[in-house]
Amino acid sequence: MSEIDNYWKRKAAGRALTRRSVLGGAAAAGIGLGALGLVGCGDDDDDDDAEPTSPPSGTTAASPSAGASPTTAAKQKGGTAHFVSSNNTYDTFDVDRTRFSPVATLFGFTNLGVMQWDSYGAGKIGGGLAEKAEQPDKQTFVFTVRPNVFWHNKPPVNGRAAVADDITQFILRNKAGKTLDGADDPNFYRKSSFQSVDKVETIDTKTVKVTTSKPDPFFLNVLAGAYAKVQAPEAVKAFEKDYANISADKIIGTGAFVLTEFAAEGKLTLTRNEKFYTQVNWDAIKYVPLFTDQAAQQAAFEQKQVDAFAPAQNAVLESLKKQYEGKIFEVKQFAANPQAGTYYGGAAPWNNPNLIGAIFRAFDRRAIINSLLQGKAALAGNIPATQAAFGINEKELITFPGYLEDRAKDEAEAKKMWDANGGPGLGEIMIDIPDIWEGLYSGGSALIMNQLKKVLGNTFTAKIEPYSTITGKIVKQQYGNGKNALWYGWITDITDPEPTILNYVQYNSSQPQFPQFGVKIDKVDTLTAQLMTEFDVAKRQEGNKEVNRELLKAYGAGIPYNVIGVGSTLYPQLLPPVRVGPVRHLAPDRHAGLVRPEGPDLVGKARLGPPTPKDGPAATTLAAGPYSSIV
């Protein structure tokens, strides 16, 4: 059977992953809005007969353990959850200046945002550190601080009550994008999302008033973002120059858990915040750094040392399901992070659209899906299937170069474009590959290099690098700008069912992150600017589809997407699963009260499976790639 036949037959048979299930787990605007950092199958139907993302109204999911429902389980308290971290993938413990999704995931446990998503599926935003937000007019927001919220008892904050000025300072810092010494810092990746703010006023200890310079349809979305976590002003003052020296004492939040142990290799312990404003059921959460070692993960899962396992190999998945039938359950979801890479298109050699177009077409996306991901993925354009309502469907996607079903045509056109524009004269092309990506997909870099060499003829050489090195090169425009270099791996995690803000920040030439990619498209500038002030969702959907088409015509415009994975995570059979789409950064402030009944003891500790939020079970890997950003 050909790879193309295998891909499309698999597609036809695998329609359980639908737009509804995708949006059921989509998360907050604001994650990864800067540039690509960690940088971590939909069809055109709604599939109304698909399994729902939550139990029907008026029903509860019964537990096989004494018939307990999630409501009953929420009253149980105790136990330690054990999960797998993403190893050493942390850049800074200043959440305002990170774009690494493991950092955002960690802050999801420890820090509240001003707002938070109460339901991703319904697109409902609720209160976080602010108990409520009122909007007397389109340009005014009034936030009331939640009572009985306290900072963790660590110096220099020492457990004081949260106040309105904490929110004020958070908003002002992100709008300014400056460090305490007044210097501009490009690492404030969400700065552009705060530029509609005109004035922030602390009315009293419990009230903050924000006035925007123009109506902003997305301001609450920004404040609900997984990177938009409020840090104490005293902590910023004490640690700003030292946040890169990551240690547990530097994370001080108002969230459900306190970080009590941290080792750079990815070993973490979080303990329950006894002063959290609502009940937190788990005693603790422990993470171990096994992300790139599938054999060790499997052994730990089978020995009940970790509470989740996402097999990379289909054979392993099916074997475990058969071996532990009735004892474990499977949750399928899209990957948190699509696969792609970036280049700088503002200077030679990649400012020649034919050269980068040739590389774009030389990638054999279906072979990547079938050989590298064992069929567990889907083609992805710049707006992937996780944002299906705002992007073109796959039927249209496969009409664009790079996605054609006629692979021979794509390859022939790629070679023609390459040869006619000086490609052979470039010589060796270097491609950086993230170390944890290669660790999970052993031999993946060789597959990518061989694909490109086969079609274009040049030598493509992989260099395995940590993400911190890759992101540093992106900022310095070192993938291009006179260098024959690219990178490939996981890019920014998809964090909102709507791509409007991310498209504006990444592709509009007026934005501070644009110079990292540098492919200016006048029509995209116009469209993305218009969409940022459009209150009509239907118009934003159609506008984003047009943005998607223009980006595909420009071969990704600096960010050439390829595929997005579809993964399976196995959990102990404690409660029946609720179907979800891509699950995101855990918001323990919202979900910590919903836990599974106690399972078997391990080392004398009651064990609990992953929490069951309203929209479905959370994934359990600290974010670093597929299936790993958590609700």
C-alpha cells in the first residue's frame, strides 16, 4: 500500500477526532503570543453524532469504584499524583518573559491569572485572581480582587494578602515591556497584546480599573492566557535579574500548589497550598524527567510509579490496552504543538521565495506522518486543525503546494524552483533539531535530512540542540540572514480555539516579533489589523481563513507548518474518560477540586489519577511537545 493510500484510508477511518472534540479542549489566548519558543485531522463536518465532550445535561459519569461520580470524588482529599516532566526545558522563572510552555504549565499550578477559562469548549472566561470583571462600556474594564487569596509564604512576599495593585503592576509591566532599570526587553513576548491599554488605576485595595485606547475584543482573553500569570511585585523586584538561575524559591504565587522542589533536569515537587481560596484535594504532585525515554516511562506506568503514559509506538499502545483491559483507559487528543520550524525571510538566502518554497515543497508531510508518527497525525497549515473553525479545511489544504496528493509533482516543482534560483550553490544546509524532539522520535532528524537531500540534492546536516539555543538563534535572526540554516521541531503550542491574536503578533509587520521572521505580506498586514478590532466572530472566521490562504501562498511566511500529531494517553481506570480535543495548561485553581477516587497505594501513599475538569481529563506531561501542554 502506498503511503498516500495509507494516510487517506486512515483519515477516513479515524473521524472520532472532530472539530467539536478539538474545541472542547482548546485553551486561552495569550500562550506563545510572542515568537516561536517551545517551540511543545479535523474535517469539514461538525460530526453531531460524535462522542460528546462532556456528559449530557442532567447526568453524571458513574465511577466503577463504588459508583462515585465526579461530584462525589471532588470531596475526597489526599494522595500524590506522579507524572512525567519534559526534562530540562526551562529558560527563566519570570513568566512574563518566557515562551517555553513547560514554564507556563508550572505557573498554571502555582500562580493565578487575572482571569481564567472556565470552559474552553463554550469559550467562557471566568474569574481568577480577580473574582469578577465588569465592562461598563467597550473601553472600560473593572476588576474586583477575589477575597481570601494569599501569596505563598516565601520571602520576600511572606504570605501577604493579594491586592488590587498586584494586578495593576502586572498589566503595566507587560504593556511597558521594560525591566526595572528601564531597559526595553524583547523577551516580554506578550507586550503587543497589552498595547490597547491606555490607563490602569488602582481604585482601592480590591478594585482595578483599566481603560483601553480603543475597543479591544480580546483583552479578557489575553488576561486568561496561560502565560498571563500574576507575579508579586516584591518577587519581581527581588528576582528579576536572577530569574534565569531557576530554583523553587523564585516562584511565588497565589495558586493551588506551592513549588517546593525543583531540579533543572525536570524533577519537581508541588505541595498543596493550604490557604488556597477553595479546596485542593491532592496532597502533592511529583514530576520525574523521563520524557525522552519511552521504555522508562512504560515501566514506571506499569509499576504504578507514574499515572499517565503516552506511547509513541502503536504496537506498544495496543499491547498495553490488551494487557490491562479494564484497568486503564485511553484518551486521544491532538498534539499541543504542531511541527514546523522557522526561518528569517528578510535577507538572503531565504528572502528568495523560490528557495524557501522549494524546501517547503520538498518536505514529504505524509511520509512524516506515516514513518515518523506511525500514522498518528494530520496535515497542518498555518492554522491547524485545532482551530478548525477559523482555518481552511483539509480538502482545500491539499490544493496548495507542499500538500498535494500528487507527490511527484511537488518534488519536481521543488527541484525546478531550487535549481533556477541558485539552490545548488548554497552548498551544505544546516538544520537544528531540538534534543527532546530527537529523543522522542529517534532517527527523526535523519528522515528529515534524507527527504530534503533526495529532492533538492544538497547536503542537509542535522545539529541536535536544546530549545534554549534554538530560541536564542530565532531572536538573533540566525536562521537565514546570510546563514544557510533552518530548524525543525515543535513550535508554539496552540492555546486558543481562535488564531486571531497569534496571527497578528507573528505575521503583522508592525509587531515587535515580526522581525524574527521578516516575510512581509501587505494583504496579511491589512487583514490581521482589521481582525483585531472585529467583534463579529463569523467575520473573524472568514478573515482568518483568508490569512491562512495568503500564508500558504507564501510557503508559511517564515513559519512553515507541516503536521500536527494525534496522540493517545493511557490512565488508570478510575473514572470513565470524557472525550476531549487538545488539552492544555492545567489551571489547578479551577480543577484542583475535581479528582479521581483513590487508587492503589504506592510507597505508602494513596495514589490519584489525573483530575477531571469540566471539559475532560487533563493531560499530565509538563509541556514540551505533543500532547503535553496541559489544561
